[in-house]
Amino acid sequence: MLQFYAVRNRPQAFTNVLGAINTQDSAYSVLQFEKIFKGAYPSLQFPLYRIGEDPLSFLDWSRNRREYLSKKITLVPHATGYQFWIYVDWTQHEYNYDFERGIDRFVYAPEKGIIGGSFDFYFYYHRKKLPIK
């Protein structure tokens, strides 16, 4: 699988679209964002937790898909990494790869690129074969 990202380090006032890495964006952990989501949509399940359920068909979900900066981390002395996560629901049934999600979480290092991440859809699809829960 190959994914393309554009590094767009710019103030938060600019729109961040899916596929953009912005190290100047405001940081939100998944749990912080879940609280914001629940405040805006109290009757809906948080999209990241809809794994294995029928896909949502709302146009808003496709418009809101993007990578969020979670936090800055120290990689080695004088090197900074940026941890991101993707805001997107699960779009496939449990018997298909949900590769549209792409990389769920990753660490980006300036001058190096993405240095680590997780394709959660792969591990979910193979959950019965792999010794993980």
C-alpha cells in the first residue's frame, strides 16, 4: 500500500484536508476529540469506535476526514517527532480490508518523513489469525 501526504506546516486558520501533515496545527488526542464529538453529536457513536459495523453514509463524514496532530514527542536529543491520528469511520464490513482508512496513527519526523505507524484495518481483518485483541 502506498499513501501520499503533503507537508503543509501552516497556522490553524488554514483548512487541513485528508492527506496533509501540519505540525503547526493544534494538538488533540483521540480522547480529547471524542469529548468534543460527543458534545456536538450526543446521540451518535464516535466514528473511530464503529469497527465492524455498517458504514455511515453521511456526507459530513467524508468532508471531515483528516489527520489530527496528537502531540509532539522527543525522538532523540534535539529531534522532534509529531504523532498524528486519522479521523475517519470504518467504511467496510468486517470481511473486507478497509484500506480507504489508510494509516490510522503515525509518527512524522521532519527531514525523514513518516517513521512509524499502524494500519489498524489490516490487524482487524486478521484478528483471528494474529495473537492480538
